[in-house]
Amino acid sequence: MRVLGVDPGLTRCGIGVVEGVAGRPLTMLGVGVVRTPSDDEIGPRLVAIERGIEAWLDEHRPELVAVERVFAQHNVRTVMGTAQASAVAMLCAARRGIPVTLHTPSEVKAAITGSGRADKAQVGAMVTRLLRLAEPPRPADAADALALAICHIWRAPAMNRLQQAQAAARASRIPSTASVRKVTR
Amino acid sequence: MRVLGVDPGLTRCGIGVVEGVAGRPLTMLGVGVVRTPSDDEIGPRLVAIERGIEAWLDEHRPELVAVERVFAQHNVRTVMGTAQASAVAMLCAARRGIPVTLHTPSEVKAAITGSGRADKAQVGAMVTRLLRLAEPPRPADAADALALAICHIWRAPAMNRLQQAQAAARASRIPSTASVRKVTR
């Protein structure tokens, strides 16, 4: 499974590509950051991020794109930019028919370090060890993008089982729902 | 001046196209809403919004796109979707080299009704009168998109004067900055 992780941001949008399956050693295929100047206008910045992400998708052809789920936080100005950059990432993937999954920062930290409250240094150190890198990827946004991709590869089996169970539950409800409708007519 | 206004949203993205100049009667060229199903995944919804906005840009070829400036509000879930839909609108415009301007909801209400705290009904009524329509555009998102376009046409002369003054101030500072550099070397 080849996953492209995106740590969204307008000034620095982290990108990391990881290949592997849960339970086996993982391989880093690429890592980097798409940057846009903070004094540029928002429209051209979004276009630059789109071009950057398209280039990464062209080069690595991931089967799935994992994006950090954005929450409204204290810093309103930052969160809007993060939401906008994440929209561009999701749009680029969906246009190519590539599935997108979202993981919260806590889910990523918990998956990688065992603690949902790990700091950036701990995440960077674990990413370095898991991908057998010579040193932690810089800046932190690049390491976070790799962490997102690893998080997805590890959570995917459980997420798939959950989705299958939900689908089975929906399928098993169909007859009873139909009979209820029949009665109420 | 032909302006396409966008009231961004994932479920209903209002679009309105208005032509005219400040101080003259304005003409509505089109109004509508791009809708996406709320139970669809976010990626395909953003793709649907992109297609919808592209179709409006193809048909009306606006000189400028005016988008509502999004703030983090109480309803976190809604504001993220609004920020993401606005990113798609700004991206579509910027990709074509069409300038994008943002106006806050208060700026739009103040420009259209004279009060920054006007309600939706007042905005709808003024849009109906200003564009000489038979009835207020429905839903409110469509009326709000027209209000954004009108707001931009009316604010544009003042915004242009401000930008020119700022550019002149920057230009007049260049010699003194250069001489300071010379001294410090």
C-alpha cells in the first residue's frame, strides 16, 4: 500500500510518501514541503499548493491520500489557511479518484508514539526510527506528513474491518426496514 | 465591470453574477446554487463544487470574483466546510488569472443595507430592489452571492484609491531605504 500523507498549511504544506503494510517494515519513497510566500495573495498561494501536490501525485501515484483533520483552534488565522490548504489536497486526490482519509493529530501521535499527546520531537524521532532514516526529516511539517502516512497504513486494517462491519449491519437491516414501511402504509 | 459573487458552503454554495459600475443601475446576469449531498465524502463534494464553479466561470467570464471572507465562528463543523468551499472558489478564479477579493459579511450587509447587522430578509429585499427583480432570489445563499457582487462593485472605486495610495507610499519610501543601506555598509 502506497500512501501520500499531507500536513496541510499555506506557508508550509508537508508531503510524505510511505509504502508498506501493517506489521512489516515500511519504506519512505519521498518527503518534502510545498511552500508559498506568506505575503502573496491567497488565490495564487492555493494555485501554487495545487501545482505542488499535483507534482507529488504524478511522481508517486499513491493508492490513498491521508490528510490531517483540521479543527478550529485558538489561532483563527492559521486554522483558516490550514482548512484551505487541506481542501486543495483533498480536491487534487478526489479529482483523480484517489480515496482520501482524515486522521486527527491525536490519532496520528497515538498511532506513532503510543501517546496522543506526544510532542513534535517524539513524533520526529519515531518516524526516523520506523523508516530507518539517518536523521529526522526537517521541517516538522515534513515529518508530520510521513507520520500521517504511517498512521494510515497501520490503522487501515482496523478501519476496513469497521467499514465492513457497518456495511454488514446496514445490509442486515434492509429487510426489517422494508417490513416496517409496509406496515405503516 | 462583471463580478461573480460566491457565498461559500459545502451543502449550498451560492453564486451570483452582476454587471455594472458604482453609481449606475446594476444588472443581474445569473444566480444559482451549487449543491452537494451532505452524506457524500468530502473529496467528491469539493470536486462537485469545483465543477459547478468552473461552469459558472465558463458561462459568464467575470473580470473579478468576490468571495465571502470566512471567520472561525461558534459552529466549528460549518466553518470548516465554508473555508474549504471558499478555497475551491478562490483556486478556480486564481487558476484563470481572475483577481479575487474577500469581503466580510458585515461589509456586505453595510454596503447593501446601510447596516452591518442587517438580517437575511433585509439583504434579500435590497438585492431584489437594486437588481429590479420580481422577487427575492431563493435560497438566501443565492441572494447573499448577489449581495457580495454588488458590494464589490460599490466598494471597488474606494479600494482602488486605497491600493494606489499604498503603492505610491511604498514607491516614495524606496530612495530613503536605499540610502540607509548605503550608510550601514
